[in-house]
Amino acid sequence: MPRRKKCRWVSVDILPKKGGETELSADEMEAVRLVDVEGINQVDAAEKMGVSQPTLHRILREARRKIGIAILEGNNVKITGGDHIMRKFKCYSCGNEWDEPYGTGKPDCPKCSSNNTGRIDAGRCRVGSGRGKDGGKGSGRGRGCRRNE
Ligand SMILES: [Zn+2]
């Protein structure tokens, strides 16, 4: 027979609240996805994101703090564009290619205003991708991240 769980003391209010909004940047969410969700170590995750391990650690610490606040205060988490991660788009009407930061949705072509555009990087950092457990492992191809320096 399974043993009964021992009670634990908590000092937080666990009733659901109607909260506001906590903003998480795309690079913070990506760090959490790689390290906490996919279980990749910080050295490899930093390499995937094109940042140093101390920088990844800093991003991750801030992300976890914000997620904690969001849970405690019942906030919705809003993903905003990070400074470091860009997506690459192509216009299929005029062939124009450009980088676009996260959080802007699918853009129209800045050159000819066509909406016949598509993302041409691998989407490794795609926000909200429904990838499986092993997704993103083992393949170094087509990294979509670009640092914006
Ligand atoms: Zn175009």
C-alpha cells in the first residue's frame, strides 16, 4: 500500500487570482524551454542560443523569477520580442529576405508589402512550437537564431 503523503507547510495563498500580465522575452522563454523543459544542460543550451553560459544563466534566472511571479500573482504570461533572437523571413512575391524580431506576428514584405511571406529559418526557437520530447536534439542544422548586435 502506498504511504500517505506527508503534509507540507506553505505560506502562499493558493486560491486563484485574477492577475495582470507578466512579460517574458523570447530569449527568456527559449532558455526555459531548452533547460527546464527539454533538459539540455546550460552549456549546450547557451551554445544553441549563441550566448555565453553565464549569460544563459542570467537569462534563465530572470525567466524563472518572472514565471514564479506570474504563478503567484495569477498573471498571464506575455511573450515579447527578445533583443537577441530574430526570425528570418522571405517574400515569395519579390524574393526579398529580412530578419524580424519575435513578437511581431507574420509580417508583410517591407519591400513590396505582399503578404505572401514565409519563415525560412528552421524555426528552432519558434514560440509555442508543439514539439515532442526529443524535438530539437541531435540536429545542428538550420539554426534559426541570430544575434542582433
Ligand atoms: Zn516582397
